[in-house]
Amino acid sequence: MMNSSMRSLSSSSSSKTMTTSAFRHQYSFAKNIHTMGTFQSTLRSLSFGNTKQYITPLSSLATTPSSSPVSSECHTTVRETNPYFPRLFEPLHLGSDIGTLPNRVIMGSMHTGLEGHSIPNFLMSFLKPDHKHKDLSAMAVYFEQRARGGVGLMVTGGISPNRQGWVGPFAAKLSTHDEMIMHKSVTERVHSVLIPSSYGNDKDSERARICLQILHAGRYAHHPFAVSASSTKSPISSFKARELSLGEIQSTIQDFVNCAVLAKEAGYDGVEIMGSEGYLINQFLVSRTNRRKDMYGGDFINRMKFAVDIVRETRQAVGKDFIIIFRLSMLDLVEDGSSWDEIKILAQAIEDAGATIINTGIGWHEARIPTIATSVPRGSFAWVTKKLKEENVVSIPLCATNRVNAPDVGESILVDHCADLVSMARPFLADPNIVKKSREGRVEEINTCIACNQACLDHAFVGKTASCLVNPLACHETELSIDADSVPGDERLNIAVVGSGPAGLAFATTAATIGHRVTLYDKSNQIGGQFNMAKRVPGKEEFHETIRYFQWQLDKLKRQGKLVVHLGTELSIKDMESKHNVDKWIIATGVTPRTPSIPGIKHPNVLSYIDVLRNNVKVGKKVAIIGAGGIGFDVAEYLIHHEDNDNHDKTAQDVDVHDFLREWGIDNQNNTRGGLLIHHDEEKQKNISARKITMLQRKKGKLGKNLGKTTGWIHRATLAKSGAVEMLDAVTYEKIDQDGNLHIILNKGTGKEEKKMLEVDNIVTCAGQESLDDLQKFAPENLTDKIYTIGGAHEALELDAKCAIDMGTRLALKITDNTIVPGKHKLQSGSGPEEKLYNMLAKFMK
């Protein structure tokens, strides 16, 4: 359930908010004093041309009847209550024209790479992709599976309403009849699914629903046609945006409307208008990016005109029987962002313009505060939505978002009246059936999203088709399928798997599920391999969940007689030779730390990362870390938070929301513009550790440069804010002396050489790994054609669980294929046109 820190945070945030009556009085006052000229600009029409003024009812928006078809507190239908999560599975009526959602879960928008593209045919022939993604058949299957998993409402990845709005060159767009026709395959598959009621009663089933997200990137566009409210350049884009003219603004509004009309024609049940995360609509809302002097700039009433016009004109065009979700940025997390009063005004205006649901947006993409990564505690931002809900300024349903990855978190948010709906996005990559399993009380069977970003967002930002570290089938449903007992009886093999890390577990559970007879060995007494070290690192507590899920799978398969597990068992080559009934050997023995060649490296003060993270060897106060890859950063973060090398492993439920908000300077009352603490003094965050850590790397350049594309900056910022870590690059290691001190040379051979001696208590080596592949390397000839290495035993990457699980899963599905032989058994999904295009442009930009 929601932890106590989240509950108290929600309560404290509401205790100091402006009362509803005071809020209404404020806008009545604003309206009345306009005669003195002070608020003359706020009376300017919010519509272009001769359309009706919007500002007239602004002072009484909370009391006048809304044009929205639904109230968040009314029109719920009384049905059987779900015994496990009653609030999560309480239906929500969206008005007589739209109907009822069977539960309170929305599958939030994610860019997966399945949304299609606008790449012209001549360029496709030049790129020569392995798969074209031109039609939307894979997207249709992807959403159909999630619909069958029981979610009440789904939202597609962002689709641009015009070319300027492309996220990247030739990205997905919906502006023509031909593009609309392609989307029909998606909606037809989704609408073929019926979603059971809260208790699984078929007679109360509702048709699955899906909305198309309309996203205009604005200055976040990664192409030279970028446009925005004003001519500005985003720190996360290579191109400066051009300012839209008044005529172009009107055309853009009509492009949004046209996109929504085409979405309805294609069979979508609604649209989500992306008004947050720093995209175009958000760029109009704040003075940070809107420096216009015309009717779309200046005071907030003018700045919000663009958003309101889009919603109002969209509602007029699509009618009452169509869902309009507006994604409203309630916490910008950037300087000069929206104020709380502006957020309330916008919410009221959006409701009055005809929105059905307001979804919560958290943080601009350029914000230097994590909002969805694994280091963000579960449900960290539900308090923001609750603040708006408690002030009672809108009556339509509100949806809470960000780091809602388990049914108990969603249930707690709803029980605590933070919102009327909860949005989960990446959890549907990890487990398409998360809602169905929750409804049926099978929570232990959920494959939990660990928010690592490695296979979803990190893929999306380089044009690769998204997937999921813990579920390689995600977004590859037309390519991969794990079907119980699908292998014909005469093709079933006796397979032995050595090693129960991520690769071995993925292979063993997949192979046993589809029908093979599997025996799993591991010399350790616990499964999980190096995940058991990763889960101890602060910010990676979610990794416990993956081990828990694999353990559930093993237990189920053992009960079914499909799998035998021998823990605490180390196999030798002689043991392998004696097991004559084994058809295939899968070696998943992982990696061992590489020992760098430095004089004195055998000194007792020198430790490996395994000594620290697994063996709990005592570490002193002054530490040098050799190696600044992912493992080096993990060790540094572990050491600044574990003073005494304690054995307590925090779980995701133990992580405190208050601590997170305080550490990153977030105003948990949202009283400041953008939600940033005005006097947040990072010095207060420093010296949280009594340790002094020096991280070193041989290469010249930024440490951690090759960490995750969307998470690496978080790791670097966390260590920098601690004040306990010094980072040195261009290091040559001279020796470790008899006292255990490390002698180094900085910038050797450059004319700026500097010799240093680091006086330390311990040196921790994180200088890469070597494959533990002796069982394959030294196997006799009569076994070589039966032995396949996977994971780290195949390729010693930096604890790459994404590749390990993917490789294990794919090999298990193809192990009976005679063309898959040892040495040629690393199976991968091909490259799509978006990835090929990204790589080509990346080379050109360099």
C-alpha cells in the first residue's frame, strides 16, 4: 500500500492550500477591477476572430455548468465490489454519450516505435531496414494484448498532427486520409476485446477503449523544421525553433482538430492532447518559452489561449461521444514554470472547453530532476494531483501518474482521494496482464516494471523499437510468443542450464513453459545471480521484484513437473560428461571481475565490487574506485549510503518520498513557480556520507558518459550532490604501495602531467569483467555441439541484464532449430527504419 510518507505528504500539501471560496473570490476580484485598467489584458478574447469571449465566466468557472460530459464524483454505477482492489476496479461513468470505463486504470502513452513513420519510399530503399513498420499491424497486436489484459482505457504513443510537430525526422503523423486508414487495424483489434467487470462478471463487460495521443513536439523536435511559441532552443535538441506566426498558430490549432477528427474516423474512442512535459502546448503556457507580445503571449490568460482553443475547437468538431483527455503539466520542475494559480485557471478553462479527463503531467523533459526512473519512489507525485482535486476547482476526473507500477500503489492513490484514475505506462510493457492479474488477486504473478528505462525510453531516443528488460516480448508480439506446451512432444528436449542469473532464469523458465524438460543448476543457494548485488544499490530497490517474479515462475514450473532446480550445486566438466541424457547444455555462469594489471594489486586493502556488494567486506572511510562505468557508479552510490556496510536491503516500499523530494529540491506544496524550492541549498545535501570517495577512469572525458541515455545524468548528479565523490579522468595507474595507497598520473604525456598519491583505506576495482565460460571453453569435443553460452558467459558486458534476458528468451524459443548452432546462437531483432535513420543522421551531425 501507499507508504506513510506518501500519506502524510498528501495531507500536508492540502493543509495550506487556498480554500475554494477564496480561490473563486480571487478571480471575481480580478474580473471586477479590470475597469481600473489593471486586468484589461485578461479580458481580451481567448478566441481568434469573431468567436465568443471566454473570459466572461472565468470568475465563476467552478460554479457554472461545465460543457464537459462527466463529473469525477457522480454517475458511478453500483456493481459487485472487487475483493482485492475495490477502488481500482470501481467503474467510472463518463456520461451518457461516452459510457462507462470498467476500472480506474489507464494505460498511459509510451512511444514504442510501432506507431508507424513518414519515411518516404526512396529513403526506405536507401536505408534497407530489417523490418519496415510502415503498416500498424504490430501496433494493433500490441494493443490487443494489453486490452485482453483488462485495462479500462489505453492511450497510444504520441502522433504528430503535422510535419513541424514530428518528434524526429519522418516520425509518426496523422493528418491525411491514407494515414487514418492504417489506424483502423488498431482500433478494430482493440474493439474486438471485452473488458470484464470489477469481479470478472462477463454480463457487465465493457468494450475495450483506446485514445490516440496528439503530440506536437514544438522546440523538442529533433529536426530543422521545429517551431515554438517563440524562437528558442531546447537544451535537449540540436535545432533552434522558429517562432510561429499568428496565421501558423491558427493552422496548427486546425491541425490538432483535424488529427482528432481523423482519429475518430479511424475508430479511436478519443484523443489525449499532450499539453505537458515541455512540448508545444506547454511551451505556450510559460514565459520561459513564450515571449510573444500578441494575443497568444504576455499574461497567463493569453498564454493559455492556445491550449484552450485547441480543446474547445476539438470538442466542437468531434461531438459529445468522444473522449478528450488533456495532459496538464501540474509540476513543471523548471525555472519560470507555471504557478499553482495558473495551473488551476488552466484546469478550469480546459474543463469548460470540453475536456473529459485531465491527466497529470510531471516535469519537462529538460528538467534536471528524475520523474520516472527507478530511483524515484513509487507514487511520488500523487500529492500533486491530490492538491488539485482537494481544491475542488474542476469536476471532471483527474488522473494521477508517474511510478505507479503495482496495484497496491494505484489502490492507495484512489483510496487516499488523490485522483479518480491512475495511469500506468511502462508496467504494461513488463506485464500486459497486470490489470487482469490484479483483478483476480494474482499479484504474486505480476512481472513488475523496475523503471530501468534501458529497453524502453533508451531505445526510443535512438530510434530503436522499444521493449522491456524484464519482458523481451514487449513490442515484439508478432515476432516472439511464449505459449505453454507449444513444442510438439517428439521435439521436446532434456536441457540442463548452469547458472540462475537473469540469462539462465530467462532461458530455463521459457524453455520449460513451452514444453522442454529443464534442469537448472547453480552453485549459489539463491537464484538471481548479480541481480542480488544490484538490488542493494540505492535507487535499484525494484530489482527485488524481478527475482521475486522469477522465483514464482520456478515454483510454478516445479509444481507442474516441468523443471527441476538444484541450488548449492557446482557442476564440473566431468559431471557434464556423466549426464548422458542431456540433449543441450546452456552455460549461463555469468562473469567474474577483471583484475587490472597494476603493481601491488594483490594488497589486502584492494577489494572487488563483489567483495563490497555481495560479501559485505568492511570498507574504510577513504576509498578509491578504479573504473567509472555502471558498476563503479553503483559501488560509489552504495558506499555513500551504507556507512557500516549493513546487511539491510531496502525494498521499493521502504524508500521515503519525503527524502526524495527534499534531495532534489521539489516544493511539496507546489507554491513556487515550476514547483522548485526557491532556497534549495544543495550544500545541505552534501556531506551526507562520512566517506571520501575518488572515482577514476583511464579515458579522458566525462565519467559515466556511456551510462543509460535517460538515466546516466541522474547517477552523475546524485554523486555530485553528495559532496563525497571526486571524479578524475585521464588517469594512469602507477602502483599500489605497501601501505595500500594508490599512486596515479593525471594527463600523462600531455605536458600537463600531475603525479598524485591517493591515501586511502581501500581500493575497489570496477574495471570490467571476464566471462566465466570454462565449462564451454574446456569441454571435450563430444560435448561442444551441445553447449551454448548465454548472458555474461557469452559476452562480458557491464552486467547487461537487458541483453542477458533477451538472449536467454530468444534462444529458448529457437533451441530446436537445427540452424541455431553453438557460436551462431545470439538471436536479435532486426533494425527498423527509424533506427537506421537515426544512426545515419547521428553520423552526419558529427
